[in-house]
Amino acid sequence: MATVDKKVSPGKTDPFGTGRILVTDCLDKFSNERTDPFLMLHHFGPAHITAMPQFGMHPHRGFNECPYLKQGRWLATDPWNMEAEGQDAVFEEGQLQWGKSGRGIEHGMKFDPSYDGPVQGFQLWINLRAANKLDPPEFQNARADAMPLIDVGPGAKAKLLLGELHGKASPVETQGISCQYIDYELDAGAEAIHPRAAGMSTLFIYVYEGSGAFGGVTAKKGEVLRMSATGDVQVRASTKLSFMLLAGAPLREPIVQHGPFVMSSQDQIMQAFQDYHSGNFLAQECTYKLHTKGKTVTTKRRIEGRR
């Protein structure tokens, strides 16, 4: 069985400088080498939507951004769909987005005037291989009913956001990155074992509700565990327990990050800034994939006014 390498209490951050939201920076106590292929995991809420800011348009290059909305409803905007029109823009409870930024995306989230309730969610950044950092951009949006909900034991369920588990698979294509992203929920006293997938030596657990024991080490709400590189993970819930599990195979490639850009060298970072400020950042066209239960619809949009 896996053991706990390190247990930490992560800090808070205000990534957009709004002064209105405290975001838990779940991986802030670990270097990129220790989290590879993951770059960042933020947890926001729960809070009423009126207490939350709208997330304004901001750029990315060189990695995959993967927001997951545990509660609430927003509308996603990007340069190819600034008015947040159609089903591609709906971002609702239980939904995951995989935004392959590649050569460049900009995106944001705005309020849906029809929703008045709590919001809670996560923002995960996953690295891209060096060879794919300038690929064309693509958004995948997986509705809640498209992702498997798996019974992993009496009183224990796992919502499979990315990867495979117990013969089930998320519809989201992970661009050749071997990883798992799983939302576990256990009743008080329930037990489960997470089977280690081949090659996934990086494994993190973030407890966002309740408390329990992982490999014999207790953890409570707000704590992060980095597990050993091998072995299945044994879990026992002391109370009602909810946690996010990240597992992945390290890419072991150079990582140079500056704000919203993650590349393989400082020269590539400088080029990203130059491209952004010179208007050579975005592709004219972007691909969208909408995953619903048993179905995927692929469409393309162009930046309005471009031909």
C-alpha cells in the first residue's frame, strides 16, 4: 500500500487581484518536479455567487487548464465566443472543461443572470509536452452526466473527471498525458482502495470536506497529502469525507513558468509575451468538443471579424 510522503496545509492566494476571493493554492508547498505533470490546483468557495468576482479574460500558453465546477453555474467566454452563446459556453454544476491552450487561448467566466446560489470549484493546470506547446487551441466541455460515477465500496463513490478507473473512462481526451483526476465522496466510516495506475508515480490528495485516514495518516479539510510513488491508496472516512485525487505519469521535461505562460525555455516565455503584445498570439479558429452522455459533438468557431 502507498504511504504518505508529506502532509501540508496549503496557503491562500488571490490570483486575479480582486481582493474579494480567497483561493486555496493546494500545491503551493511543492516544486514542479514533485507535482509533475501537474502545475497547479486551486480550490475556490463554497460561497454565494454574489460574493465571487467574475473571472475576466486572461491568456494562457503551453499547458492545459481544467476547471471543474462542483457547485453553481457560470458562462464561459473566449475570443471565439465573446458573447457566451450556445451550449459550448454553459459551465454548470458537475462540469469539467479541458482547455488545451497550445499556442494561445484567452478565456474568462461571467455570471449567468438566471443563477442565484452557491459556487464552489477547482482549477487544475496540467503541463503539455514540449512538442505540443504550440499546438492549435481546443476546448473540451464534459457535462456532469458524461463522466462516470463509480461505486468503489459501500458508502463510497468516485466521479471520474479524467483518465480511467475500474474499467470506466472519462470522455475527455488528455492529449497524451497519462493522468487521473477523481472526485471521491465517502460516508462516515466507509472504506475504499484507490488502485495505482501503471506509471502514475505522482499522486496527491486534497481533502475539501471532512476527515479521514490515507495509508494510516489522518487528514482533515484543507490538508494536502503527497503519497509515495508506488502502491494503492487505502482510505477510511472518519466523518463524511470528500477529496480530490490527482495521479499522473511525470513528463520530466523542463518547465519555465511566468504568470499565465508555461514553456520549456526562457526564450519561449519571452516569445509568448512578444506574440501577445503584437497581436500574434491567437489562432483564427478554435475547436470545441462537447461531451454529453454517450455523445461528443465537435464544432469550430472563428474570431468574429476574422476570415
